[in-house]
Amino acid sequence: MNKKHLALGLLVLASCGKKEDEQKKNAAPPATPVTLAAARTTEAIYYDEYPATVTALKTVELRTQVTGFVTGIYFKEGEVVPKGKLLYELDQRQYQAAFQQAQADLRSTQANATNAQVNAGRYQRLAQQDAVARQLVDNATTAAATARAQVAAAQATVNIARNNLGFSKVTAPFRGRIGISEVRLGSQVGAGTTLLNTISSEDPVGVDIVVTQTDIARFSTLQNNKAARADSSLRLVLPGRVTYPLPGRIRTIDRNVNSGTGSITVRIEFANPKRELKDGMSAVIKVLNTQSGERLVVPYKAIVEQMGENFVYVASDSSTAQQRKVQLGPRLKDQIVLMNGVKNGEKIVTEGVQKLRDGAKITTEVPKGPPPASGK
């Protein structure tokens, strides 16, 4: 009898244990502790960035149009030179002599032309009196015309000699900063081939960026918007992430799109009174995004990416997390703009998103740990 009762007791205990295991297995998982933050609408000002290159609006490579030896350099390298300043001078002796020779030849041909004209007039008068053959009159007239042509040719030679003499001096074509000289005193230079120096303007300067053809309408609007020419729609960021203090304006949009890349060059003009911007300098142009304004923002760490799509978990009144698909706007440091999917004031999960699934229970209370072990 005792053995029978013992077996029955063991059976009851086994059945109770099995039910407890099934209850634990079917029990809902505990709420996941999370941190919440409210989605908020705020003034979101953000820019699109484009790599840029500073370029002088006027740049000229200085070369001579005549050959010779450098006999004078009349500037300090790196200084700003005014328009018309004498920069280089070549040996002028041969060009001076050629000019003087051309002038002498011109005077000689002018004298011959005067004499031929006098003879032609004399023969004309004699012909009127039938005192000379007609052939002699024609010859005199032809000689006078030839002499006049020789005078014109001699005058052209004088002009060429004068120009060559002038080309032996190189002057600044405009006000600008001149670079390091490529030649020294005594150097021989060739006509049109030897680079002497480069001069470029400094204020204002251009900054070139390359944009896609889909952005042409956007930059055309900025170019035609007079109100945007003096505001912060266009900003220049220098190396070291230093923002240039003066705003820019679109000077020109190139005439054609590169058929290979589908891109076009846009030139933006900036004042450069302190000469901080140098030709060839690398920089970044920040263009105010047209979607700037009152936008909904949430902490960036709330975003969950799955299969190329973006989601956030929104806390419902029943303390559950509902997954919402969202469209992202630009990132603003540790915040990000949401274009849709969430309403202002809704609570967004920012901590613990890795452990959540759609419809999961959540709690904002920190779970209590196990009691400390007794020292006894």
C-alpha cells in the first residue's frame, strides 16, 4: 500500500512540473528596457557640399613676341603690379636700329614718290599741248603709282619695326599679382615660346565646382535670384574646415554639359579683399538645400536599416514598440531629418533598438538586478 501511494505521488509531482515548464515556455517575453526621445520639429538649415577649386578670374602667361636677351627686370616677385607697369626688357639695340633703318627707307621712298608725282604732273601738262608722246605720260603715271605703293610698303615696315621695338618691353596687361620669374637677367628668350612669368587678378576670385546636369535648374534659379546674392545661400569652406566669412554669387554656368560625365562647371564669385584666396586652392562650396526649414528631427541612433530601407520604433500608449518605415533627409551632426513616417511629439526609441521587433513590449524602467549574494 505504501508503495502504491508513493508511485501516485511521484506521478502527480511529474505532472505539475511538466505544466510549469509549459507555462514558462508559453509565457510572453519580458519587456525590453529602452530609452525614448520625442520627435521634434525645429529649424533645420543644411547645405549640400561640392568639392571646389579657387581660380583667378584673369590670368595671363607673360611671353615676348620677339627674340632677345633679358636686359632688365623691373618688379619684385610676388608683388601686386599696376596695369601698364614695365616688367621685362630685352636688348633693344637691334630693334632700335631696324626701326631707324625703316624710317630712313620711308623718307627715301617718300622723296621718290614726290618726284614721280611731279614728273607725272609735268607730262600731263605737256600731253595737253601735244608736246610729248602718250606713252611717256603713261609711264610717268605708272611710276608715280608705283612710288606711292612703295611708300605704303615702307610705312608698313616702319610700323613692324616700331612694334618689334615695343615688344622688347613687356608690361602688365592688368592690375594683378605677379609670380616668380621664370627667367633671369641675361637669359635668352624666344618669340612666343619662352614663359617669362604669370600674372593673375586677386579680387574678386572665382571658385569652380562641377555639378550634375540635373542641378542646372537649381543653380540657374540661384543665379537669377537677386535676393540670394548677398545671403548665405553659398558658402566657401577653406582647408582646415574654416568657413570663409564673405558670401558668394554665381558668376556663370558653363555653356555645355560634358557628354561623357553628364556634368557641368559652375563658377561662383567671391570678394577677396584680404587676398586670403589663392589661385589653385582646394576648398568646398556649401549650397543651401532647398528643403531647409521647419523639419522633423530625431536622434540619428534611432535609425534601423533593414534590407536597404530605414525604420524607427515608435512607442505606443500600450507600451509596445511599433516599427515605422521612414524617409531620411540630411544628417545634422547627431540628429537626422525625417521627411515622413513620424509625427511631431511621438516617442522614438533611441536606446535598445537592436533588441526590438515590431510589436515588442518595452519599458523605460531600469530592470532590477539579482539580490547580492549572502556572505554567510
